[in-house]
Amino acid sequence: MGLIWTIIIGLVAGVIARLISRAPNEPSGFIMTALLGVVGAVVATWLGQAIGWYGVNDRAGLIGAVVGALVVLAIWNMVAGRRGVSNTLDDSRL
């Protein structure tokens, strides 16, 4: 049951994070949004435990998951922005 709630909270957190962040290189789709939120919840839990905000058996809530998802989105946009998009079709040859 804990895994199902993590996925549900992750999905909601991912949707909220995507609404807050309007970056050009956002991952799209239902599964990517859910993964974004779940990874955000894991990041928020890890950081919260490292800082001392959460105990060993505590997990981040919805707000923590949204903040974690925003951190993951920021990292995603930095990585995706550096890759760039190359145009493989040369219009001058047409």
C-alpha cells in the first residue's frame, strides 16, 4: 500500500511542479510526470533526512515532494539545455 500512495503523491507532486515551472525542456506524458514526482519525493526525503528535518522512517509529504520535483526539473533543464538540438536535415540541399 505504501508504494501505491507514493505513486499517487508523486503524480500529484509532478503535476503541481510542472504547473509551477514553465521551463521549455520539461518531460511530458503521464508516466514521466509520475516519475518526476516520485523522484522528487525521494530527493526531498533524502535531503530532509540528511539535514535532520525527517527521521529515519519518515518520508516527505506533498509539499516536500513538490519542492523535490522542482529541484529535479531544474537539474533536468540544465542537462537538457546543454545537449542542444541538432538539425539533421539540411534545408539548403532541397
